[in-house]
Amino acid sequence: MHNTAIFQFKENRDKYGSLIPIEASRDIPFEIKRIYYIYDVKKDVTRGFHSHRQLHQMLICVNGSVSIRLKTNLEEDVVVLNAPNKGLYIGPMIWREMFDFSEGAVLLVCASEYYDESDYIRNFDFYSEEYSKKYN
Ligand code: T46
């Protein structure tokens, strides 16, 4: 889907365990201004239901697994994040829903901007209208 991409991070694995470094602008395509993590989510809960106007984000499920539904006016896709070396980049104007969190799942998110509620579109009809204006 446009404005999204799967990233594979390099794992440093040895007999002592594993380590994955993520460097802003080198391993991911933006400067990181904020990180947050989502955890303790019950199996039947779906979160998200919004798009961002400007924000770039990298989602990494550092423990367990979670599914991400991505939507635009034209496309729909589901990406399963189930390994700590797999990242999902989501750029501007992509609707997202996070569901099917496994027991103990921890979803780490690197974001390009500080938290700003005015960057959110939390209604799909409004999203759809803005998407059409931007891309049609
Ligand atoms: C996204 C998906 C993947 C803050 O105070 N600061 C923050 O940086 C964030 C991200 C949230 N909050 C507050 C706002 C709400 O009162 O935390 C509460 C839960 O946020 P929200 O309902 O937006 O959470 P999700 O899981 O629906 O969405 C989050 C991000 O907000 C969003 O940017 O792309 O994760």
C-alpha cells in the first residue's frame, strides 16, 4: 500500500541473546521525536481507528504479535507484526486499526513529531473526504 512499507532490522544475535539497534534517519526514514508503547491489551480489543495528516511512524511489536489493518479510500491490507526485527512504516493519510494483540504483546512506536491531537482524523468519513481532496 502506498505510504507504508515493511522494514527488516538487523539482529545482533549471539550466545548471550539478541539486540536490534534502530537509528533515526539511518534505519528508519525520519528523525524520531517521540516513542510510546502499547501493552496490556486484551485479545478482543481493537485500537486506532484514525489516520494522521502529517505524522510518520514505525511500528515494531517487540514482544508477541499484533495485526494492523491499513485502509485508504482505494485499498485495504492487514500486516501481522510478529517478530521484533520487523517494522511497519506508516506515513501520512493512512487509516489504521490494531487488533488481535497476543498475550504479553508490546507494540513500540517511533514517531516523527510530538503528540498533537490536531494531526488526528478520528472519523472514517472525514478521513475519506480529506483523502479524496488530497489524492483525486
Ligand atoms: C497511532 C497508533 C499506532 C498521549 O498523551 N501521548 C501520545 O504520544 C499518544 C500516542 C497518546 N496519548 C494519549 C491520548 C489518549 O488519551 O493516550 C491515550 C490513548 O491514545 P489513542 O487512543 O490515540 O491510542 P491508539 O492506540 O488508538 O493510537 C496510538 C497513537 O495515538 C496513534 O498515533 O498511530 O497508536
